[in-house]
Amino acid sequence: MDITSLRKEIFEIQETALPHGDMREDHHEKLFDVFRQIDAELADCNLEKGAADERIASLIEAQTVVLRTAASLPARCPRDLLYKLAMWRWDAGLDQPMEDMNRADAIAYSAFLDVVKMLGERDVLKDFDKTN
């Protein structure tokens, strides 16, 4: 996946999410999918010896655009909240027991797990969440 196509995909999501956009579109879910694609690319870069620093920086910049876009879009339903919280969770890097998290992260993480359980959407969980 190249940075140009990622930016194009993010831009298209932003365009369809504008006030005139279709209310039935799952903008937050699409943004979460893009975020996870970028996350996988970053993991591959970290495994590759000599991965270009500018590629890593571009991927991180693309993730930042995804997160800021999601933050600027109001949630229209509980599923939108789920995907906003899922992006927070994936970005926060909280692979530790809740009692070891700071207070703010512990309550946000707990809310994330509650929404996952209420909606039965386990596909947004990280491996750590599923096993702990």
C-alpha cells in the first residue's frame, strides 16, 4: 500500500462525511479500517531492516490525519462511538492490565470494552484484549 493511495482513500472518506454526505455511510468504520491498514504497514516497516524513515513518518502522518478526521466527525450512532473508541484504543498502545493504566486510560478503556460488549463487535479488539 502506498502513501498516495492512503491519502486518496482518507480524502474520499472526508468528502463523503461532510454535512451533505450520506447519513447512512459508516465513516468511522471506514476510517478505522484505514487506520488498521496503516498500523499493519507500520508493523511491517518495523520488522524490515533498513525501512525508510520517511516512509514510517508518512504512515504516522496518515494515521494522524485519520484520527483527527474521526475526532472531527460527530458520532451518529453507537457504532460510530465504538469505532472512535477503537481508534483510540489501537493508537493508545495500552497492552497492560487495567490496574496498571493511568486513571483516564483505565476509564476510557473500560468504556471501550463496554461498548464492544454491548454491540457484540469483537473484531475491533486487539489480540491483547481478547486474551486478557
